[in-house]
Amino acid sequence: MDSNQQAVDSYKEFLLDELENSPTVGVCLTDIKGVIRYANQAFANMAGYSRVEDLIGKNAQDGFANPEDRKSLIENIVKYGSLKNFELRLIKPNGESSMVQIQATLRNSIITGIITEITLQKEYQEALEEQRRRYQLATSASGMGIWDWNLHSNTVYFSTTWKNQVGYLSEEIPDEFESWQRLLHPDDYERVHKSLYAYLDHPGPFFEIEFRMLHKDGSYRWIRNRAASLIDSAGRPYRMLGVHTDITDTKLAQDQLLKLERAVVHSPVAIAITSKSGLIEFVNPKFCELTGYPEAEVIGQNTRILNSGHHKKSFFRVLWTTILSGKTWVGNFTNIRKDGSVFIEKASISPVLNPEGEITHFIKIAEDITAKTRMERELREAKAKAEVANIYKNNFLANMSHEIRTPMNGIIGFSELLKEVDLTEEEKVRYIKIINDNCSILLNLVDDIIDVSKIEANEIKLQKSQFSLRELILELGVFYRTYRNSINRSEVEIVTRIPDYPHHEFIETDHVRLRQILTNLINNSLKFCHSGFIEFGYNLVNDKYIQFYVKDTGIGIPPDKIGIIFERFRQTDESITRKYGGTGLGLSISQGLVGLLGGNIWVESKPGAGSVFSFRIPYNPVTIPEITPVILKNPAGNLNLKGLHFLVVEDVDYNFEYLREVLRRQGARVTRAITGYQAVSQVISHPPDLVLMDLQLPEMNGYDAIKQIWEHDPDMPIIAQTSYAYPNEIQRCYDIGCFDYLVKPIRLEELFTMISKYL
């Protein structure tokens, strides 16, 4: 045997000796049935024996914990001749166990086993596995996806949850950095990469960012990424580990919350949230606008700061009972603003519950209905007034029918009597006077109606002049001392009172309207006064006002009717309307005219003791009245129209016949035109000395006819005649160049006076 072989054999013996005496590697030789023929001390220790001798002759398989291991071990050795890394649990005689790993070979019916105890290793592996399972369970339960990026090798690990977050199975997404890049939302790609590489250049404790990733179903999921890095000795990150949290639902909730917040902030209704005890915790801008309180002043205050004192305690008792029972209260509040003004709101108050169903807060949503409530109230009042006015209108129409038919009865009746051939001259004169008187009554009625319409439309234009108050009062006194006898009021004394300061006698105002006011008041007193006296006059008040009065000893006015007598169509009682007649317009017209003159009117009265009507107008004195006399070319009393040619433009036959007869009796020659065209033609072919032009004509109206006539002859005298007494119509007459105008019905005196001014 050469020296090399001896060295090898010597080394083998050394190894065998080391193996046999190894404290950690067990050696065991068994026959084919498992009976132990040889073992070292290390194996004896593993099997739970202190001496090897106690182990020899025993069957090694008796110490196997699992019967399946016994069968599997022998079968594999016999079948394959060897066995590697076979793990099993040994049961020691004292009941303890240990884990071992066996390497075995079969040769010449002897099984040689090399056994290594792996109990501590197994326990460590099991602990690691348990820890891994717990970690995996925790991350799975939390919904967080794990990722691990090795920056040196650019290898990435994505957990199953990470992939599930975007809808993929584990095997559907490769663990590559590009996989994450491909799933990033295009709008987020640049921002995220810029932030990531900025972090890698200057790493901090954590890298946090939110972005969107493409889901398998085509939608995008919001992801919150939180990561940390491992830093090498040079301060450079070489590895990043992080988690993905799906915050899509949170983002949607935030978006909804933001929308809700914007809706609350910009809501057209006031919103307030209070504690359970009523302390204000939140208000929106509309609440501040409605109440006048800035947000800083109202937070922490009790809602009682808005209490106006309008509501009773029972009102709030019902409110609190409702909302504390978990129900919603709906109703109206009359509250007070910071500045003390009152407002009305329609409110809904609901309880806010926590997850346990307990009331924690209350929320109030309120709408300002102050204007709406006022409008509804005004609408109700207007409706009530309209209903009352409708009653008054019906009464007025009934009265008007009576007031029209009564004089018409006299006019028609006595007109029929005039047809009788055997009437005396005295009877004819008396019948004609009755007809004229009733016509005047009708005309006054029409004038009253027109005046009411003018006042309503604000179409009365004041015509100021300078005149003597003394003469006005004396003139009215003379007139009514005569007039009273014609209306069966001869027992009523007419008294005038004029102050003794003649230097204040002359004033400037509308003489016609002032006389109309006094006439209306005196006529009203005459209607209700059968005996006693009627006194009227004026006084100067503080050199600023003229105060007129009409005092009577009539039936008086009940206190509850004082407020209505100046209303249109109103009288103190319907029975009075029937008993005394009248339309109920006179006092209303007087009030309107006094207002136009810049004054006010009132009444003092007691039933059975008479009444005093008073009114004031501004005092505008004049020292010397500027009275410009009208110089008539031909005074009306001596009107001579011989040789003069009049063109009467009138389409109504009896109106033309009236004017023709009147003018012919004064010696004039009269021709007629029915339309505007005829009038223009006749003026051009046979020019008259004066034209009496009706304005309402067929084919061409009077206005257009006048324009065409003056285009031919600018000096032609034209007097308009109209049934419309409105200021705008009269002004229109002057605007087109009429010399003057007459309002139908045309009285002889007015007609002759007008003609004498221009011929």
C-alpha cells in the first residue's frame, strides 16, 4: 500500500471517529426490520436514552411519533436504496419529542442512518411561518397592498392584495416596475414620477403620495402610497418598501362632502347646526345674511338670541317635544335680527343621530318668507278690499242707475208733455225749466265721474289764477241763499264768515277747483241738513295755510263711519243712499282735489249734532291781483253774425241741427261737412269765417283735418268741439293749433262768448 492510500485511509478513520463521537450528528445502523444494531451517543441522546447499550436491540421505528412515517421510511429505503432529508418526530421514553432529519442508505441488508436534530430550526421556521401568516392576514384584512422595490436590481415584489386592488389575480401581473407605471393614470404620471425621483434624490423618513391606477374593469381607483427606504453607507436608498391603500371610497366621500359643503355654503336657505342643548355650532353664510350676525359672533350662542318674544311658551314646548322624540318639526318663526328688525322664516328642524341612535345635534334649514308673508297678507287684504269694493261698486251702480233715471224721467216726461198742443206759455216755460234743470243734474253727474277718473289717472292739471277769497265766499253765499229754495231747504240759514284782514284777501291757486271743493262740501251739507244753518268761510293759519270750513247742523256722522266717507262710492249707510240720493263721489273728489292743491281734508262730527268739514291748502298771497280782462270783439249779449259764414263739421245730425239753428238765429250762414275730407275740401273751395270742428269723425278725424286745413290757410280760426274733457285731449287740441275748444254739451253762453273772442 503506497503512502497516499495510507493517508486516505487514515483520514477516513479520522472522519468516522469524528462522526461517531459527534455530539450533534447521530449515527444508527438497523437491519431491514428496523432493529438497532449500532448507534452513537448523539443518537441515543436524540432518542431519549443516556446509554447506547439501552438502545441496542430496540426497533428504531418504535420511537416514531407518526405511524405513517414508519411505513414510508422503510418503503422508500427498500425501493430507492437511500433516503435524503426525511423529517420525522421522535418520541422519547419520557414523552418529550424532538424533530430530526434523516439521511439513510441500504447496503447488505443494513440501513445506515445519519440523523440531525432540527427541533430548534423547526420551531424557528414555524415561528417565522406563523409570523408570515399573521402579517399576511393583517395586510389582507387591512386591504393594504405590499410592494418591495430593489433599486439596484430593479426587481419588484407586488403582494396579492396589491394586485387585487386593481382587479387582477396574482399571476396576471408580472412583478415588474413597469407594471406599476403602465397602470398609472396619464394625468398623474408626470406628477408622481417627479415626486418619486425627488424623494430618491433627497430621501426623507417617508414617501407619501396619492394617485389613480387603472382597474381591470376600466375604471380608475384612487391609491394612497406610503413608503420608506433603506439607505446604504453612502446615504443613497437601495431599497424601498411600501403599502398601497385603496382610498377610492374615501375620495368619493370627500368629493360628496365637498359638494355638500359647497351646497351648504352657497345654499339660498339658512342652515344652522346646534348642540342638543341648542348652542349654535355651525352656520352658513345665508344664515348670517338673514340674521345680521357674523359667524364669529353667533357660534357658541344659544338660539334664543333670535327670539323676538312673538311666540308663546307652548309654541316652543311643542317644538322641543317633537324634535327630542326624533321627529322633524316644520313651522314658521317670527325672529329678530341683530339690528332689532323682525323677520319671518319657514323652518325645518331635524335631529341628528349617532350610530347608536342617540340624538347629538339638531339641524335647522330655514327660508326667509318675510316678503312672501307680507305679499300674501297684502294679497288677502287686497282681495278683501276688492270684495268690499265690488259690493260698493254694485251699490254705486244701483245708485248711479237711480241718479241717472231720476232726471231722465223728468227730461223724457216733460218732453212728452211739450208735445201737447193746448199748453199755456206759462206751462211751456215751466216744463222747459224742469228739462234744463234735470239736464244740468245729469251733466254734473257726468262731470263727477270724469273728475274721479282724472284724479285716478293723475290727469288733472291745475290752472292757477289770482282772485279774491272774499268775493268767492260772498258769491257762494248769494248763490246758495237762492239755490236752497229750489231744493226745499228754505229753513236752512246760509251763513258766511270772512276774517277781517282785507290785505290777505287775494291769493293764487286754482280758482275753479277751489270753488268745486267748497261747492261739493256745501251741497253735501244741504243734502243732510233740513233746518238750522250751514256756515262756511276761511281763516289764515300761521301765515302758511288757508283753512276753509263748512259747518252744518245736519244729522251728523257715526264715529265708526268717519273713516269711510272720503272713500269712493261710500256713504254712511245704504238707507241714507236711498233716502238722500247721491253717488258717494263728491267727498272723494274733494279729497283728491285738496291733495292736488297741496293740502289735506278732515271732518269732525257727532250723530244728531251736525258736522264740520275742514281743509287746508298752502297760502300763496298776492298783493295786487294780476287780472287780465278778456276783451270781446263782439260781446255775447249783442252778438251779430250777419254776413258771416260758419262751417260746422259734425257727423251727428241733431248736434249739427242745434248749432245751425243757434247760429242762423244770429244771422250767420251755416254749411256742413260730415267727414274730415269734406271739411278740408270745403275750406279750400269756399273758405268760411270760422270752423267749428268735431274731433271724432268718420274716414278722417278732426285732428288730421285741422292739420291739412292749416297747411292751406294758417290763419283760419278753428274751434274744436269734443265730448272728451280730459286734459290730454284738450292739450292735444292746443298742440295742433286750435284757437280754442268747447266741451259738449255746448251751452249758448259759452258758444257766443267763444265766437265773440275771434270774430
